[in-house]
Amino acid sequence: MLVFQYIVFGLFFMLELCALGAFSYWGFHMNKGGFINIVMGIGTPLLVAIFWGAFIAPKANFPVTIPIRIILQLIVFGLATTALFASSKGTLAIVFGSIVLIEMILMYFIELG
């Protein structure tokens, strides 16, 4: 069971990194001009990472309760999925969103169970 927990937590971390990648991809493919694309491609994932570290991460500076953490995670992952849709990566967005939902169910089943 311990190995399964490590696999689930490791996969969740990979999904966090994929979400940052989705925000970066969206930012660089906005078609707003070179400078704006660079700012959005670097700035958006940076702001999301700061938000995640401040409120959602296991060692967050401002820890929140589990229900609030779940809502914040759903918001971040939902926005990452939307960013993929907005970047014309609909199939990837559906796959990513589905994996996130399954993974969150598994993670909180393990954590709360």
C-alpha cells in the first residue's frame, strides 16, 4: 500500500508540473506579439507556482483546510485545462482533465482514508 501511495503522490506532482507547462504553452501561443507572449509564457506559470506554494503545497506558507485545498487545486487544474483548450489542444485538454480528476480522487481517498 505504501508503494501505491508514493506512485499516486508522484503522479500528482507530475500533474502539477504539467499544469505549469500548460500555462506556459498557452502564454507563448497567445498571438499577441513577441514581448507579451514572453511575459505571459513565463509570468503565468510563475504566478501559479507562487500561488500553489503559498496556499496549496504540503508545506505552504498559508496552509488551508482540506476542502479549501481541494477547491483551489480544482481551480488551478481547471484553468490549466482551459488554457490547453484555448491553445487549440482540445484532445490533450480532455486527457489532462480526465487524468487530473482520477488522480485527485485517488489522492484524497488515500489521504483521508
